[in-house]
Amino acid sequence: MIADYGFTATLTARPGMGDCLVDLLLTGLNEGSPGASEHCVVYLVSRSASDPDVVHVTEGWTSEEEHHRIFAGEAAQAIVAQIDGLLARESEYTDYVPVRGKAAF
């Protein structure tokens, strides 16, 4: 499948909570979670090299509609609700339209 919609998010955890935030975001790959959907073709969690409390998430989806549909579901909303309690400030999002690339993990 090809990603026609995507975004990056930069999340800043409260001091010392970066590990908890990463662990929570990685549950998004569990069966039944958004990252496990066939419509999610990229789900990458990364950390800042200079600040362990800054976490980046890159997602690529088959369509914006599928992303919104899946994120409206119970599993995604449960993760989002937990994320809010770990953040020091509002997350920053940048949407994009993928052109071409490679993902192998």
C-alpha cells in the first residue's frame, strides 16, 4: 500500500516522562491499535538526540479519511487520553503528502 497522507508530531513530555511517553506511543503498534491498521503504512516513534523528553512521531496513511476514521475509534482515543497527562505543552503537528520513500524497520 502507498501512503497518500501523513504527518509528523513533536510531543514534549513533562520532565523525566519521555520514557513513559515513548512506551505509550509504541502501544499504538499493538494489534487493534491504530498503527496496526492496514491503512497505516508508516508509524515511527523517535526521540530527540539532545532532549529525551522530546518525542517525534511520523505516520503515513493510505488516506486522510482512513486516518480520521481510525483515530475516532476507541483504541486510538484511549491512547490519546493517556498522552495528554504526560505532556508538558501542546503537541506540534505538520501534515504532508508523501511523494516517495522507503521504510524498513
